[in-house]
Amino acid sequence: MAAATALEEAAAPVGALCGLVQDFVMGQQEGPADQVAADVKSGGYTVLQVVEALGSSLENPEPRTRARGIQLLSQVLLQCHSLLLEKEGTYIAVVHLILFYENRLKDHHLVIPSVLQGLRALSMSVALPPGLAVSVLKAIFQEIHVQSLLQVDRHTVFSIITNFMRSREEELKGLGADFTFGFIQVMDGEKDPRNLLVAFRIVHDLISKDYSLGPFVEELFEVTSCYFPIDFTPPPNDPYGIQRDDLILSLRAVLASTPRFAEFLLPLLIEKVDSEILSAKLDSLQTLNACCAVYGQKELKDFLPSLWASIRREVFQTASERVEAEGLAALHSLTACLSSSVLRADAEDLLDSFLGTILQDCRHHLCEPDMKLVWPSAKLLQAAAGASARACEHITRNVLPLLLEQFHKHSQSNQRRTILEMLLGFLKLQQKWNYEEKDERPLTSFKDQLCSLIFMALTDPSTQLQLVGIRTLTVLGSQPDLLSSGDLELAIGHLYRLSFLEEDSQSCRVAALEASGTLTTLYPGAFSSHLLPKLAKELHKGESDVAREDGLMKSSRHFYCLQALSAISTHPSIVKETLPLLLQHLCQANKGNMVTEPSEITAICQSLQQVAEKCQQDPESYWYFHETAVPCLFGLAVQASMPEKESSVLRRVLLEDEVLAALASVIGTATTHLSPELAAQSVMCIVPLFLDGNTSFLPENSFPSRFQPFQSGSSTQRRLVALLTAFVCSLPRNVEIPQLNRLMRELLEQSCCHSCPFSSTAAAKCFAGLLNKHPPGQQLDEFLQLAMDTVETGLASGSSRNQAFALLLWVTKALVLRYHPLSTCLTTRLMGLLSDPELGPAAADGFSLLMSDCTDVLTRAGHADVRIMFRQRFFTDNVPALVQGFHAAPQDVKPNYLKGLSHVLNRLPKPVLLPELPTLLSLLLEALSCPDSVVQLSTLSCLQPLLLEAPQIMSLHVDTLVTKFLTLSSSPSMAVRIAALQCMHALTRLPTPVQELR
């Protein structure tokens, strides 16, 4: 009885398997295949049991039944091939399966697809017994006419070959050229792009992995090159995503993979370049370019004349810039290939003969009076010259004398400019190559002629010729040790003259300044000797010049001199001369030796800032600038802030808003790049200056009274907090601020001082900047509580409401940038002020500040804690509340909400705004009807890109948009009129049916 029960239990699974097999084979159900595979994976059945259950189906005389049986087995193997050997414990089952499938390759054509799927499954087995891969491929090559199969079955064959090449490389190489020949038969005639991508990869592997090609090199080339050039356009909504470029690059990788294709490929490329089809020209030139990386002189020798003729014709005659560019790139690669090929002692040097041919065909065009083919010829010569040092030397020595001669033959400025531009191109190529000896350089023998020609160009009346001359001088001067001291003196003289040209030659003046900066880096001694004395004299002359009749302006040469001093401050030794000159010039203004306007002081500050920016690349120069300039600037400002019996014009100038802002910008720029160690040294001097009046570190520290900017009676000194802000808000975050607690309390107190809005705003910004960088902890919480108390007290006071609001705004921004939790509370407080009769409009504009990047404080350059997604987060957290507040607000308050919302949306990245557009668009349209021109302009600026990026959504409201844009095009505000017309223009980009409806 027990034995019978055991037999029944053992038979039950087998019976269930037979039922699944029957359902699949005879019942034409697809689900049982996955069930059987799952049971095999879980150990419920073995592959052998599946084969036994399929027994009758595999031998059924009806082809369709056999096909279904083999299909089930193949699907199981595809899902379980990695477990096959582990489960069976022997190779025998795999061998028998391989033999079974090979035998079935001779079966009816209905059976073949399932047989191939089974072989694909077995080809993925990492423990396939040796010899079976070869056996399978031989059977496929012999029994299957692959190109008569459906696309999916052909793809299966390519997959089998790919799998075996990946895992059985040495076995397949044992087949020798037979494997290559068999694959050629498989691929021959393939047309489907999905299969071709796989086939091209197989061919590339055959070549790159050194499979034997035997006598079938030409056949392999023919079976792949027949697709060249690729002419394929993917169908609309192609689910496979195969692009034309995918096929082009895959085929190019094959064609350019071996020199053995050269004798067949190069004639084909020449033929296609000479065709009338643009895409064929481009593909051929790009393929030639790729081939040059693997070819040598041997492969190119017989085809060089034809290749050159085709490239020359395309560059001379083509109307396509792309074809011209690819032709020049191909010539460059050909020349590089010939330059790098290793020559035997008795071998012909093809490079010289090839370059000779190029020169012969191009040089006469350089001498043509009408100069029609001058540029194409120059481009060809430069493409070849740029390929190697040998090519560059050969062409330069032949072309430069010709161009120099032509420059002197032509008298018109535009012709000379063309010739000089060509010379410039050849000079730039010299920078690519290093020459060990000065005499080896091709330019050495032409240096004097080149300098003479450049100096002629710099004195020509033509601005355009002068500009090219300046660029050429810069490139020539960049050649190491080429210019003599006399050449440099003449060059510097010309640059000095050009740096003082009047406004109608501003482009030349700017170019001369840039060239001076570049060449000063290379020749600091020459510029120190020949230019700095002239600039110092010019600066001194500017100090003693008599003002114009209106007493407001001096000669513009004074400003040009300042620009020149900053332009040449590109070398540490020069900075040590220019910086004292600029600071001395500023001090002369402070002593009242010159009639001074704010614009003159700001001009000096701009030059100082430019010097500071240049010094940022060199730590030593940067520290020199900081320790020299910053104390001097603080000293001048402190001196100007001291009380005097008589008010002076100069004192008012130095303490004006724009001048203090310019001084602050210099101080900030001179601080942001300090190392923490050096910054710590500086902060120990500057903070005590403001808190304790310690002036000991200032250059001239003898002042008539104490410096007490935080005391109630010092209104002028209080303005200098803007300079403190620039310094401390530019420090690295890890620099400790001395007496921080006291400093923060002083800043808070001053931020609510209503007698001087400039200094109160500066104090609020300084407090916010320090708050943003302060690490989390109890002290930060205390500062925040103090700030909130100060804000609420100020908002409740009639005299300090504006200052308290400014403090709230800056503290909110400081916290929003760093994702501080309290930022939500402060933003809510700010929204509450939108309904305030006095502060509502300012609160709306405050959202612009919250979303904008600042330039003076709370900047990444100044080491502020600025999270990269702060705008997106602010939008997500606050826009719903703004929208809700708008709907609930009284009619007279709604414009404030619209203005705030428009500021947020206008500065939001468009990818974030687009998904929310459908829900916000009605509000934006309502904002266009707001009487406030700021709201109108902000909304129009927000809508214009959306018209281009979300046409489907915007087209739903086209009637309303057209009406509102037309109305705003008559606005009293010119900025609004321009923005409205720009939006009208963007409407023309909407889909054509929408335009027709209008």
C-alpha cells in the first residue's frame, strides 16, 4: 500500500508536466511554456523530464506539431540555460541537445525558427562542451539559407554567432578562413537595419580580433561595402530607435578597421566624393578621415593624386560649408598619415612629393589679382601644414615669402587685410610644434619682414586691418624667443598708441589692451621698461590736467590709462608696479590734488577690481594685492568719514553710494580667493577696526577723531559698513569671525536705523550674509531669534517699518538659499505683508530678490551656502500659498499677489514651470491686465519662452493672448510695448492650424 502511494506521488508531477505540454503543443496555449520554465528553475522538473514529456511531439509527422514541441523546449532552454549543467550534472544532456538541434536544422522550414531559438539558448551557456560551437556553426552554414528566413530568425542566427565569438573565440579561429566564408554567406543580402547593426559588429570583431580572412578579404569587403553610403531613413514612430547615424558609424568602423581594405575602399570613396549626392560626399570624406588613422604610405601611395584632386575640387567648388570642412579634415589626416609613416632607408618619401603637389596647385591662386580662390587655397595649405611639424615647416617656408610679397604688391587695405589674415593662420600653426633649436623654426628667417609688415598694418588708417595686425602681433609675440628687444620696444609703442584711440576706434583700443595683457605675461621686463613709464606719466598728467569748462570731466585719456594699467597686470612683477600706481592715483584724489567726480573714482576702482580678478590665478599675487590694496582702501574711506569743520566736495564724493559700492566691489574681489589661513589674518584686523576703532593696520592711521561706525552720532562713518559687508561676506565659511556675537548685535541695531537707508541696508545684508554661512547650532538659533524680535519690533514701529522689512527680506533670502527650516515661517510672514497698505508693493517686489542671484552678498563666489535647487524648492513650497492668497485677497491687494507670483515664475527654470503651466496660466493671463507695468513686464517675460516651449498648452488660449498682447503693445511703458511685440512674434511659432484659426 505504501509503495503504491509513493508511485502515485512520483507520477503526479510528471502527469502535471504532460498536461502542460499537451496544452502548449495541441491546445495552442502560450502560458504553459512559462510555467514549465518556472518549474525547471525551481527544481520541480529537469530538462530531461521536459524532453521525455515532449517525446511524441518532437517526433510527430505533422511539421506544425513538431515545431510547437521544439518551441516549448527552446523557450524553456532560453530561460534556464544558465542552470542546465548545474541541474543535470553532466555534459551529456547538452551534447545530446546540440545533436538534436543540429539534426533538426534539416527539418521542415516551419520548424527552423524554433530550432534556432534553442541553439541561441545553448550558445549562451558558459560551460558548453568544447567543439560544439564549431559543430553548430558548421551545421548552420551548411543547412540554412539564412537570407530566406524572416528578420527575427536572421537576427537569431547573428546572435548565435555573436555569442560563440564572445565565448568560444579560439575554437572558432580553429576553423580558419572557413568561418569567415560561412559568415559572408550568412550576411550576404541582409537588408534589415536591426540585423545590419549586429552584422557590422561581427565583421569588426572578425578584423579587430584577428580572425583569419584567408582569400576572402575582397568578399568580406564587398559584403559590407555594398551598404556604403548608408541611405536609411527611420520610419515614423520607429519602436526600435535605430538612427541613420548608428548605421553610418557602425559601417565606418568596419571599413576603416584594416589596411587590407584600402585597395578596394579608396576607389569607392573617390567615386562617392565625386558624386552629386551631398550625404555621400560627407560620409566618404569622414570615412577617409577615419581610414588615415590605420593606413600607411603603402596603402595611400597609388591613390594620392586622385584623393587630392577630389578634395581640392570640393574645397574650391562646393557650396556646402560642411563638405568643405570635411574635405579639409580629410586632407589634414592624409598629411598626418604620410608624416607619421615609418620609412625604410630606400623608400620614397611621399610626404614631400604630396606637399609639393599641393603647393603647385595652390600657390598660383595666392597671386591672382582678383583673389577669388585665395581663401580656399589658404585653407587647403593650412590644413596640410597643421598635420605635422615637417609639413608645417615645408609649407611655411614656401608660402610665407609669397604672402609677404603679395602684401607689398597690393595697396588697398581690404586686400592687405585678407593677406594678413592668411599669414595669421600660418603663424598660429607654428604654436602647435616645439623646436629644440631657434634656427630650426621656419619663422626665424622671416621675423624681420613679418614685424615690418605688422607695424605697417598697425599704422594703417583701416580699423579692420589694424585689428588683424594686433592679432598677428599677439601670435608672433607668443613664439618663444623670437622677437628681439628692439622689436618689442616698437611693438609696445604701437600698442600704447592704439590703447589711447578715441571712441570711434574702440574695437582697436580694446584689442590693443587684450594684446598688451597677453604679451605682458611673456615679456614682463619689456613692458615694465617701455610701457609702464609712459602710463605713469600719462596718469600724472591726468592728475594735473585742468578740468573742462564745466568742471566735471577730464580728457578720456585718463580713463584709457587706467584701463591700460589693469590690462597689463597679468604678471606678478607687473602687479607690484601697477597696483601702487593705481592706489597712489586714488590717494591723490583723497588729498584734494585733482577735481574729482564719482565717475573718476569708480573708474579707478574698476581698474583695481580688474587687477584683483587677474591676480586670482596666482595666490602670491593675490595676497600681495589684498594686503596692499584693502588696508589702503579702508584707510581712505575712514579718512573721508572723519568729521571736519568745513564740508569738502571730495569727502562727499568718497562717501557717495556709487563710490562706496565700487570700493566694496574691489574689497570683495580681493577677498573671495584668500586661503582660510590668510583670511584669518585679515579678519583679525578689519573687524576690530569697526568694533573697537583699531586703526593700527591702516597705512595712515593718524586720524583727527575715533572711528566709531556703530555709534549713534556718526552718520557718515556708519556708511562704511558697506565695506565691512563686502569683506566679511566674501570670507571662506570656515574662517572664524572675532567678536561675532557683538558684531551681529551691532549689525541688527544699525539695520533698523531709519536715518540712513544706505547704511541700514548694508547692515541687513551683512547680517544675512553671516547668518547664511553660520553653522547650525544654538548660536545660530539665538541670532535668528534676535532677528525675528528686531523685525517684529520694527514692523510695529512707524519710523522703522521700511528698514525692518528690508531686514526680514534679507534674512529670509539667507535662509531660503540654505534650506533652513525657519525660511518657511519667514516667507509666510512676507506673504502676510502683501496685504499691508504701506509695504504690500515692496513685499511683492521682494519675491524677485528671493529668486534672483545677488552680485555682492550671498553669492557662491563669496562662499555662501547656496543650494542648487533652491528656486525649485521655493516654488513647490510657496506658490500654492500665493495662489490661494490671491483668490482670498481683496481686489485692491490682488495686484501684489500677481506681482509676487510673476517674479517667482519668471525666475523659475522652465522645465520646472512647464508641468505646472495649465494650472497657473489663468493667473498669468490675469496678471497681464494688472495696471502695474512691472507686473506686466515680468509676466510677458515669463510667457514669451513658454509660447515656444509649450505651444500645445498656449494655443488653447490664443484668442485671449492675442487680445492682451495687442492691448499691451500700446502701453505707455516702452519696455512693456517691446515685450508685448516679442510675444506676438512668438505666437507666429504656434502650430499652423492655430494660426489659421486666427
